[in-house]
Amino acid sequence: MIEKFLKEEQDPKAVERIYGRLVDLLTTGEDILYIAVQKKPIVNLFPDCIALTNKRILFFTPANLGLSIKFVDFVWKDIVDVYTKEEIIGAVFSVKTTNGAEMGVDYLPKVQARKLYQYAQERKEAEREARRLRDLEEKRAESGSMQIDHAAQVAFQPLAPVIQQPVAAASPVPTPPPTPVAAPVVHEEPKKDELTEKLKRLKMLFENGLISQEEYNAKKLDLLSDF
């Protein structure tokens, strides 16, 4: 079953371990599209992995010396953009989500990073098309409902009664309408997005060279898992 995910230099043991975990996570109608495995230049005992399905993207990071695996996933509708950057050794693949979170894996074989980018762009395009069709259906449903309501009002409009000549009478003095009282405006203090603030501080540490790429990914996984 995993042979189709071993065509671009993937580590068979890593793919087998991730595939076993993925099967337990799949939902109804969800299919695995691609699995990419990190390939570090010196020691590659516990590589990070990325898996794409037709519904989401999952980042896997080994923990406890490979005895357990931590993961974080994002559904395609929450993915704002995907990036790939080829370096001297390998490539980096990363995604950005609607809430400002960023997630990536470095030291990917370049052919795998390109495949990830290709599949991710295809899924994003499919999600945009599905969203466009949903919007069209909602607009058609709203338009049809308005036409039916209007037709019903016309069909059941009562006939005008025969008006007899009224006897002259004094016109009543109209009562002025009550003056509306403006509702008090309540100003709420905007709540800071705690997750976004923590992710920004973590990224600053990484960009300043205070933590490594692996530490950055691991700490980001911890933050995203807590929320």
C-alpha cells in the first residue's frame, strides 16, 4: 500500500510509520495524496514528515526519541498560501493559515518539495472552485425564495372593498410618535489573539538565530496543539 509514496527518495521506514498513523486519522471520504519525508544531511534518525490528503495537510514530528509522533493539521479552506524554497541542501516547504500561523519543514528532497507544492496548489484551486459554486447556489436559493414570496403576496392579495361615501366628520388629531431613545454604545476592548502573539514571539526568536529550525517547529507544534 505504501509503494506509491516511495517514488521520490522517501525513507521507507518513516513512510510506513506515518502511513500507519494516517490510516487511523482519516475521515469518511478522505484519501492520502502524498507523503514527504525530511532528509537531514548528517543524522536523519527521526525525520519530520508532511502528508497531504484531499481534505487537509498534516505535519508530523517524532517525539520521545521516535517512540511517539506529534502532529498538527490544517484543512484546505484555512490555508492562505503555500511556499517552497530550494536551498543548497534540500528545500523548505511551508504554509500560512488564515489565523496567521505558519508551519514548515526544511531539508526536504527538492523533488518532494516540488510535488508538495504541486498537490497543494491543485487542492487550493479545487477549494476555491468549490467555494465559488457554494456561493452561487446560496445566491440562487435566496433569489428563488424572494420570487416565491412575491408571487404568493400577489396571488393572495384581497380585493379592494366598495367604499361608501362617508359622512363628514371631524378629523382626529394625530398623535405624534414617541421619540426613539438611542441605545447606549458599548465599547469593548479588543481581545488579543494569544496564539498569534506567541507565534510572533517564537518566529522572532528563530529569525534572530536564538533557536534552531527543529526547535522552532517543535515549539510551534506545542502551541498549535494547545489551542
